[in-house]
Amino acid sequence: MKLRRIAVQNLRRFTAPVQIEGLADGLNVLSAPNEQGKSTLFDGLQALFFTPHGGSGKEIKALQPHARGAPEVLAEIETPKGRFTLAKRWLSKPRAHVWQDGRLIAQADAAEAWISQLAAADAGGPAGLLWVRQGLTGFDESGKKAQDMAREARRDLLSSIAGEVDTMTGGARMDAALKRCREELGRYATATGRPLKTGPWKAAQDRVEELQAEHDRLDQVVAELRHDLSARARARSELAELTDPEASARRQSRLTEAQAAQANAERHAARLDTLNRAAETARLRLDGLDSRRKARAAALAERDEAARATQAAGTRQAEAETAQAEAERAALQARDALKTARARLAKVETELRSAQQARHAREAEHQRKELTQRIAQAEDLRQQADATRREAGQGPDAKAIDQLERLARALEQARALQAASAARLEISYAAGREGAITLDGQPLPGGKALPILRVTALDLPGLGRLTVTPGDTGDDTGVDSAAEALAGALRQHGLTDIETARQAARARSEAARRLSEITATLHALAPDGAEALRQRLAALPAPLPEDAPEPPTLDAAEAALRQADTTRQEAEIQAETARDTLEAARTETARALAGAQAATDRLTRAETALAQAPETSEAELAAAQDELSKAEEARAKAAAEAPDLESTRAALSRAQSAETSAQEAIARLNLDLARLDERVRRSAEGAVEERLADLVQDLATAEADLARITRDVAVLRRLESALESARIAARDRYFTPVANALRPLLHLLWPEAQLDWDDAELLPRHLIREGAEEPIDILSGGTQEQLALLVRLAFARLLAQDGRAAPVILDDALVYTDDDRIERMFDALHRQASDVQILVLTCRQRAFRDLGGQQLQIRAMDPAPDSLLER
């Protein structure tokens, strides 16, 4: 389909009928300013092809002009079947007509069906591939319905031009199979792969889990019943063994014998204990006598040792006292020498301070002269700065002079405008008469146009005076307003004219420059101000009195100080050594005194201990030894005859434990038998074994059903995966035609660039440049609109090659494209125009001036028909 003429009436601003004629096969351009109705024509075409004539929604009411009326749209098109005229009217007396060669071939619903089939077959328009409305710079159509329709149009086109395609690997049949597979899978599972809560897979799982839980419960009950029967048999056997009369008599006989043996062993143990105590008493007595004899011998030895230590301590004390006296004399001499050295050092330090003060006084005198001079210079600069600052504050500043200059330029422009629109007088003199005509006494030049702004009197020598009245063409309002504005601004600053203002501004600027220089010099001379210099001057030390004695030289004073300090340090070392020696002597004396006192105390204690230690005879020791020997002999004999008490106790404990355990076991077994009898009786009444057998069959059936459903789900998933794999494998076959058509267009902008395609949307997903993948949605607005347009041009060529040519209509589709790329986009449009009809609607007249192509205009229809549908 190709457009040949478009006409509208009662369509927004077009209340009277207008039309665009002469649409050629290739590139057609309608370039006009904003508000001229280009987008209105686009919306009218959209309504003609995609909105039924009976529609009255907001999209149709939005087409009505302010004066109301019934919107009408007509388009003449050309197809392989011939030339046709399509027309529709909405709201008032709605109609739809299709004519061929002036003959009405369809109207009303038949006409709608004819147009709908034409639009769907061409896969074009705002809901398809090729029409781009104003403001749509990317791939996303407005609204989900438009997006779905555009996607289906792209898919149908690719399916038809992809060549031979396998039955289930592309196009509508593969999509239908994949959709059916997913619907069937959706009966069983969710999108995440889990069983659907209301589906048969989940129901089968729940049934198996329910039967398995009941099976496990009954199986546990049967196991418990069998365990109880076995436990009851064991308990009856064990109880019979424990209550047998012979077994009871044996246990009782062992208990009686063990009790008699234990009583005999305990009596023998009491006698042996008495003998042990007697032997221990005899040993303690012998040990006591032996210890007493050893203690006396030790006391004698301690007394003799203490006497020797007392004598040695007295000798050490006398020697320490003599050494302490010598150290005290040496320390006294060292202190005297240190005192003398310190006094000499203090005197020398005083002489050094006098020498330093003299030098500081000489340095302060030099600083005093320098600071006095800087203070005088700073005061002079401050006065200059005050005077210059006053000058810098006079006259218009930069902002004011800018305003005055703008007003002066405005006045000049007003005068130039007035002169341009005013009447003009041009004089041509005869030879030898140049300058004969005068104005206010001044000769007028010839051959030059003179603007006449007001009543003007010209003196013509020999003829008289010529008065020229310009009429209304020289309006003084703008000039007077501009002059008054400039005069008012000058009065605010006390100025008379703009030149005086400029001189005052220059004087102010020069004063500001000089003030900056003075301020910088003053800051360098007195960074913290003149007051800080005065404070530094006041802080200088006073000069020395003229009658002050002459101090020693600084070098001599420093040498004397070093000598005195060396003498003082040596005296301090000697005094410190003497103090350490005296302290050591005193410490030694104290230790000697303490040692003598300790030795005396030790001798006293030794003599006291010796006096208190009794003597022990040999006869007492022999008697005690004989007593001990007899007691140990009796104890040994009794120990050899004693029975093993621990063995008798163990035998008795075992006999008692056996009897007690037997009685406890009999009581426990009787209780267990009663409990087991009751549990066996209850289980037998429930027929659990029969119920378990029935449940095993039900569980097997449920597990078989679940296995079948699980297998079906696995098969459906495998089928879905296979179909998806087949779709991906067929992608290259689908996208090869559009990639071939798009490649030369794409390389006009980016050499070697490629597009990566989305399988589902059939739109570009990434732009690949220099090996890097860039998602389409993060590209700049200009790059996105350029890609969108190139892709649409590629699809348009494919449609044309498939015998379904459709016009590409672009309503201000290059709003973000820079000057360089727009030239290359123009090349792309011309490249495609050889096969495709392209209609460009734009308000960018200057930018699209170099596009070329068939230039179109919106013209009024003459004569104007009452209705576009009347033929």
C-alpha cells in the first residue's frame, strides 16, 4: 500500500477541508512550523485505519474542533490491485466508504472489514511496525495492547519471510505448541516448578502422604502388639523361675551362712583392733623418750654456736662504727667544695646575663628604628587608601554601567528601527550643484538616503524652502521610551550623558585598581595592622643606662660559665660519691648492730632451752623397747589367725542382694504381666493387622498414580525445554533477513556495530560496539530514537520485498539527534526510499532542509466540498 493523497475536514484546527497531494513512491517531506497540523494529520490517518466509524470514545472526541462538527478523514491509496479511496466520518451521521476508480465498493461494516484487512495485511500503522508518532522515540508502544499487537505483527512478518521453517521450530505453530504445553503444565505445577495447590499433582502427593502416614501408624501399632506378646511370654517364664520352691530355699540357705560368717569375722576384728592400739601406745612411748634425748643434745650444740656468733658480731660492730666516722668526715669536705663551686657558677651566670642584655639592647635599638619607619609608612598608606576608597565609591559600578550600556544600546536600536521604518529622502545633484541643498545650514550629500523622522525644512537656493512631513511612518514612541529610560537611569547616578557615565566608570575602576595595589602594599608592610607594629615596638627592651658599667664580652662570659659549670659538676660527683659511701657505712653499722643484738638473743634462747631439756637414762629406753616388742608379737599372732572381713561382707551383701532382687523382680513381673495382658486385649479388638493389609494395597495404588503424574510433569517440562531450545536455535533463521536489511543502515552510524535481539519481543536488546554490549534502555535518547528508526526502516524493506509494501510515517521522530548523525540518518532514509514510501512530518524546517525528497504542503481544497464523503 502507498499513500497518494490525504484530506481532512472538521479535524481539530482544520474546520475547512484541506489536503496533501502528490505523495511520491520514495521520500516525502512535510516541513512546517509548530501548530500547523502535522500531528493532527497523523492522528487522522490512525483513526481512518484503526478506529471504527461508529466509535465515540475520547480518542475520537479529541479530534473534534472547538466549533464541534463531525471529523472526516480521506486517503487515496495504491495497492497491487489498483487505486482506492478510503473515507470515514465519526460522531454525527457516521459513515465509512471505500471507492475504486470512482465506484463505491464497500460501505459501513463492509468498508471497516475491507480497511481492517488492508491494515492487518500490511502490518503497519501505530499498532504495528512502521508508523512513529510524535514523542515516541524508542521501541515501546503506548499501552500493553499496542505492544502486543506490534509484537505479533513483527512475529508474523518474520515467520513469513524466514524461508523454509520446520513444523515445530518457529512461527505461529511452534508458539501454539509451546503455549499448549505450558497450559498443560500449568494444570500441575506453578511457574516456579512447585506442585499447584489446586492441581492433580498436589492432590496425588497429599493422598500418598496421607496413606503413608496412616500406614506408618498402623505398622507401628502391629509392631508394638508383636513386641507385647513376646514380652509377656518372657515375663511368664522369668516369673516361674523366680517362684520355684527349690530356688527360694537355696537363696535363703546362702543368706543364713553368710550372716554367721560375718558375725565371727567382726568379733575377731574387734580383738585385733585392741592389740593394735596397745602396740601403737608402746611405740609412742619409745619415740617420746628418743626425741627427748635428741632435743637435749641439740640444745647443747645451739648454745655453743650462739656463743661463738655473739663474739663475732661484736667485732663486726666495732669495725663498722670506725668506717662510718671516716665517711662522715669525707662527706662534710665534699659538701663544702660543692657550695664553693655553686657560688662561683652563680656569679659567672650573672656576668653572662649582663653580657646578653647588652647584646639584646643593641639588637633592640636596630629593630626600634625599623619598626618606627614601618609604622610611619603604614600610616601614610592608610591615609592614601582612605582617599582612594572614597574615589572608588564614586561613579557607576560595573552593574550600573552594564545597565546604562544596555539602555544606550536599546535607544540606538530604537532609533535604527525608527530610521528603518521612516520615510527616506535621496537627492541627486546636477553636475556642479553638489551640496546646494542645506538642512539647518548644513549641506546635504547626494546619492545617500536620508531618513525623515519629523517635519523637515530644506533650503533650496534660488528656489525657496521645501518642507517634508513624514506622516505616521516615523513613530517616536519606542525612541522616546528608550531615551527616557536612559535619562532616568543617568539621573539616578547624577550623570548627564552616557559618555560621562563611561568616564566616571573608568575613573572608579582605576581607583579600585589603585586601592587594590595600596592595600596589597599595606598588607605586605603590616600584615596584622599598624597597631600590631606599635605593640612590637612597645615590647622591645629599654636601652641600657649610659652610666651602666661595661659588662664582659659575651665570649669571655660564656668561657667562664663553661669552666665554672665543669667545676660544679665535678664537685657534685664528689659530693654524691661521699654521700653514697657514708650511706653505705651507716647501713653496714646498722646491720652490724642488729647482728650483735640477734646473736645475744640467740644465746639467751639457747641457754633457756638447755635448762628446760630433761635428761633420759638408758634403762628407760630399754624398758620401753621391751614393751613394744611384746605388743607387736601379740598383734602379729592375732592378725595371722583373723578371717577376711571384706570377703565375709561381700558374701553377705551378695546373698542379701540376690534375695532382694528376686522379690523385686517377682513384684515387677506381676505388674508387667497385668499391663501387657491389657494392651494385647485392646490391640486384638481393633483388628489392626487386617486394616494394615488393606492400607498397603491403597498406598500402592496412590503411589502408582503419583508416579504417573510425576512422569507426565517431567515429560511436559522436557517438551517445554525442547521447544524453547528449538525456538532459540531458529532465532538466527528468523533474524537473518532483518539483520541483513539493517546492517548497511546501522553501519552508516557505527561501522562494525551489531544488534543482539530479544527472542520474545523480537526487538533489539543490546547494541554491540567495539566488542562491548550496551543495553538499549541505558543508551542516550538520541541513540535510542536512531536505532528505533533504523529498525523500522529495515522492517519496511522486508515488507516491501514480501509483496506487502506499507508507508513509513515519521511524525517528528528525530528530536534528540545531533547535527552529525542526522545527516547520516538522512542518508539512511534515502537508501530505503528506493523500495519504501516514506512520509516525514517535521517542524524542524532548518534541520530538515537538506533532507531532500518530495516536498509536500497542506493546501485548502478548492472548491471546498460540503463533505469529503460526497462524490
